[in-house]
Amino acid sequence: MMYEQRSGAPLPPEGHVLIVGAGLAGYHTARGVRANGHTGPITIFGEENRPAYDRPALSKAYLTGAAAEEDLLLDDPEDPLDVTWVSGVGVVRLSGSADGTEPLGVHTHDGAFHPGDAVVITTGAYAMSLPAASSEEGLGARPYVLRNMEDALALRDTTLEGLDVAVVGGGFLALEAAATCTERGAGSVTVAAGEEHPGARRLGRPVGEAIRAAHEAHGVRFASASRAQAVRSCHRGHEVILADGETITADIVICAIGARPRTEWLLGSEVTLTSDTGAVACDDTGATAVPGVYAAGDCAQWASHSSGLRPVGHWQEAVEEAAVVAAALTGADPVPLQEPYFWSDQFDLRIQGAGRIHLANEVTVAEGSPAEGNLLVHYARDGQNVGILGINRLKDVTRWRKQRRIRRTPASAAVHAAENAPFSA
Ligand SMILES: Cc1cc2nc3c(=O)[nH]c(=O)nc-3n(C[C@H](O)[C@H](O)[C@H](O)COP(=O)(O)OP(=O)(O)OC[C@H]3O[C@@H](n4cnc5c(N)ncnc54)[C@H](O)[C@@H]3O)c2cc1C
């Protein structure tokens, strides 16, 4: 696929910025645009009828009740964003064309057209779920998912004490949900992770072993490594059906099997969607195929010359991309993208990963052991270090990230400019 640097001239000072999606990337884009001195209007459209909030706590402190809704709010009441919030309003169509013949703007579900000088797409993702299989008890099996505040509220308001919980998925979200349900007194928690050691395929066996050991120490059970295929109702509640025929019977099922970019409203527009996930295809300034239209966060697939395809679905990535888009919009100095970074909290484990772990062909345990709940893992490709993962190793991961930080010195700015030249991916 050919990715070209597509960003055009910065906005005029009174240019109107339309941001579609009042989540993490949308909020930080607006903050960055204002911080860079833009004085024109900014409108943020949000489909949810509530103030913009941050999501990581939805599977952690918010789900246990340790954090309240106001703790998750993104805007700072002491220093509120100077923007127009349009809440409870979904955007249904993008207007704009590569040749400039269609006016730039967005259509909302109430039929209104909102013209703008730039549009930033930050519509995030949908939670994916298992298909419902038919049963004598009928369909009706609807697993819980965790993507937005409504999802988390539904699970938070369910009494879990003594209930059997099945969690489908082997990613961090699933494992955080398993840990939280255990902490909330569920009778049993069984995880269908689709692999023997959750995370081993992506992060290496030692990490998978450490995660499994920590969960088992708290009583979490793991089903066979076979993938879950469907969920159905049964006389006891629900049954998760695995590919090898094993079934897990549970009172409630939580499905955390991944996310799909929320881009269906862009079908028919001139913005390019990737053929595999349907994310908005962007260069490494967030520019799309339509001049004046940018995308950032979980709905976007950025291609960076320095690190190839950027990861999708991580908090840090959404915040960094927002800063880059804000710079491109306002003509501020380009903000270099840092090494990818993610974290997860499960029981007393803080797992942090940085770098391009997906490129690694060697995984080495540098310190600790999976059984200890304290592990430092290095990732290399053909002998070159490409990433690090720490379990309860805050200092080591912080040091690695600091050493890898791309500094905004003139020399690195020149390197960055060279890296941003058009390339094929
Ligand atoms: C439960 C949970 C826990 C997480 N924990 C971690 C973690 O521990 N570590 C980590 O690195 N990352 C974590 N993440 C990932 C991180 O939160 C996301 O990467 C980040 O929220 C992405 O930001 P975003 O702005 O792209 O999307 P979102 O924050 O999802 O915001 C998108 C917004 O757009 C709105 N929207 C969608 N379509 C439209 C439309 N057509 N019109 C108007 N508005 C629309 C949505 O309602 C939503 O409010 C977690 C995510 C979830 C869901």
C-alpha cells in the first residue's frame, strides 16, 4: 500500500475544526489545537449523552466501584476546554472530496449539515462479541462487553457474589475483567483465552506463564486452549461453546475478544478504509485521502515510516496521534511519535510493554521468573533490541522508554522529516 504525506496547509486562525467523537483522541486533539494557539471555533460531536471520559478504568477501578464517573472525566473543571460540545448527537456522513468539489463538513443524524475547515475523525471502536447459538431455551444469550460507560455500568450493577462467570478472550481486557470479577466475589471465574498461556502468542511464553500463574493463584480457572465459537442460553444461564466441543456453563458471560473500528458511517465517502479491519488509512500525520480530513485513535490505522504500521487500541497511541494531528492542523512543530506503549493492571500485577514487540523473533527473560509475578523480558529482532515488557518493573520500563524517547532537537527533527518522506508499506 502506498502511503504519502498528505497534510496540506495549516488552518487559517479563524478556521472551524470539527471533531467527530468525544473520546480520548477527540479531546486531546482539541486540547492540542488550543495549546498551539488556534483561536477559531472547535466543535466536538459525541454520540454518547455524557461528558467525555477516559476508558481504562472501565475494566478496573470503575468496575470494582473504587472510581466514580466523575473520576473518569477528561475535561479539567479548573481549565475547561474552549470548545462547543454537541453531545448525544451521532455523525452519520462525511462531506468532502479529494478534488475539493464537495464542501467539507459533517451530517448529523438529525439531518443537519455542519460545514468546517477541517474534520478530525476520532470515533473509536466497537466491542466485538460472540455469535449467539440457538438452543432449546431459545436465543437470547447476550454476553456483557466492555467498551463504553453503559457497558461498564451494566456489569457494575450486576451482583456477582456467588455467581459463575465465564470470560471469553485472552487479551488484557478479558484478563482485567476476570481479575475484577474475582475481586468482587464471583463464585467462580473461568477464562476461555484461546491459548494455554494467555498472551503467549503475542508477548512470549514467559509472559503468558506469569499471567496465568497470577490468575490461578487467585482462583481463576482456564478452559482448554480451544477458541470459543458461540454462546447460547441454557437452563443454568449461559453456555460458552469452544471449538473442541468443551462447554463452559456460567451465570454470566463477559466477552472481550477485540474491537472493530467505528467507521461504517464513512462508507461511501472518499476516505480510504483498510481492507482488513476497516480502519481509516492515514499517513503519519493522521491525514487521510481527503484534504482537510484527519483521523486518530482506535478508528485509525497510521503508517509511520520509522515504525511501520502503528499499533491500534492503546491509550498512549491515541494521545500521541492527537498531538500530531493538532500540530499538523495548526502548523506547529511536528511532534515525533514515540515507541508504542501499553499497560494493564491485573490483581497485583502492573504489566507494561514498550516498543515494537510484534516484530521480535527472540524473547529473553532478563530478570525475574514467571512464578514470582516479577519479570523483565527483552524482545529482539535479529539481535537488535526492539522492545521490553515488565511485570511490576516500573523503573526498568520507564528507563527504557526514556532512552528511546525521540527528542525534538534540530538533528532529530531533520531525521523525522526524512522519515516522513513518502514510502511504500
Ligand atoms: C474498558 C477499556 C479498558 C482499557 N484499558 C486500557 C489500558 O489499561 N491500557 C491501554 O493502553 N489502553 C486501554 N484501553 C484502550 C484505550 O482506552 C483506547 O485506546 C482509547 O480510549 C482510544 O481513544 P479513542 O478516542 O480513539 O476512542 P474512544 O475513547 O472510544 O472514543 C470514541 C468516541 O467517539 C464516539 N463516537 C463513535 N461514533 C460516533 C459518531 N458517528 N458520531 C459521534 N460520536 C461517535 C463514541 O461514542 C466515543 O465516545 C482500554 C479501553 C477500554 C474500552
